Amino acid sequence: MGVRASEIEQGRLHAPTRSTAQRSAWRSPAWRQVRVLVVTVLAVAVPAVASASNFGSGGGIFLAEDSTPGIARLSLTNGFVNAVTYVATSVYDPTDLNSSVQANQTNCADALGHDVCAFDDAYGVTGWLGIMDCVGTPFGADPTVRCTRNRVRFNLSYVATVNSPHSVACHEMGHAVGLRHTALTSSCLSNVGAFPPVWNAHDVAHVNANY
Ligand SMILES: [Zn+2]
């Protein structure tokens, strides 16, 4: 089974090559009009979906393996070192999650206790600023499929002008524990423009109900 990605930025949906993964996106302003159109179409096509839930596996989202995620920092530049550590201590740990950060890791592996592996690099004009996927073993059934090892990557080829590394890390690391997109700009899981580097009370309630 191939890698399944849950996050795209800046128009990845329109890239000519992509995996079979279902992808969900927030995009740069240039794509906003397209995104709004897509959201509108979905809203019309799936009127029965009344739930406001933005939590659960499916579409490339996987819950973390357990409530004590080991977060491996691999080859991160300073901005994202700080951002990943911030999310661990100030976003994850105030909830029922109890994370640990493993600095200066060179491999991403279950055997090393890694549950969330964070990388940054100049990945090129990929269409995404940040992306999350399961690179370990999925287990369980939707909507609570967990992955033994979720990977988050931050693309230094793009300059994030709208959101800080803290906000982008909050967003991707939110996906890595099962949070999905929301239109609410009170959460870093927002897929609408700028968002703060925090989860809102709704996100926290979902996380606490599942860990
Ligand atoms: Zn996302």
C-alpha cells in the first residue's frame, strides 16, 4: 500500500501527478476561488452530512498510535524545530495527549519509538507547503484508524507568507492525531486563509474523547 497523504497546500489537487490518496487542502490565495467552488460543489453533493465533526480517520487522516506520541525531529531547520517543539508542549500536552520530543533523530522508525516524524526540506514546487501521511502500519477501522507512524513534512521551497511555521506545524501535527479541516478560523486546522497556532475548544474536545 502506498503512502497516503492527508495534507496539501497551494493547489496540489491540480498537480498532474499525485498518488491515489484522497487529499484535502488549504491553498494559497491564488487558489482560493477554486477551493470555494469545490467546497460549494461538495456541500451540494453531500447534503446528508450534517455532522460538524472535524475529527476521524479517512481521506488520508490517521489517528496517532496512542496518547503518548513520540515526536521525532529529523533534519529540521531552526524555524520548524521551534515550531514542532511548540506544538508538542503547547498544543498537544495541554490536552489528554502526553507527548515526548526526540531531538536530532536520523531515522524515522517504529523501533525507535517514533509515532510522529517531522521533517523539513526544500521539496521543490510540489504544490504543498505542509503534508501529513502514514508511513507506518495502519490499524483499526474508520473513523478511528490509527497509524503506528505518521509523518509530517514542511516544504521550505515555499515562503509561508500567510501563516507562521508555528501555525503550519499546528495544522499538520493536528492531522497527525486525527484532526481534519475546519472552516473555523479559531483553529489552526482551518482551511480558510490565515489561522492561529492553536486548536480551538472543539478540536480539544475531539482529541480528549479519543486519547
Ligand atoms: Zn490540512
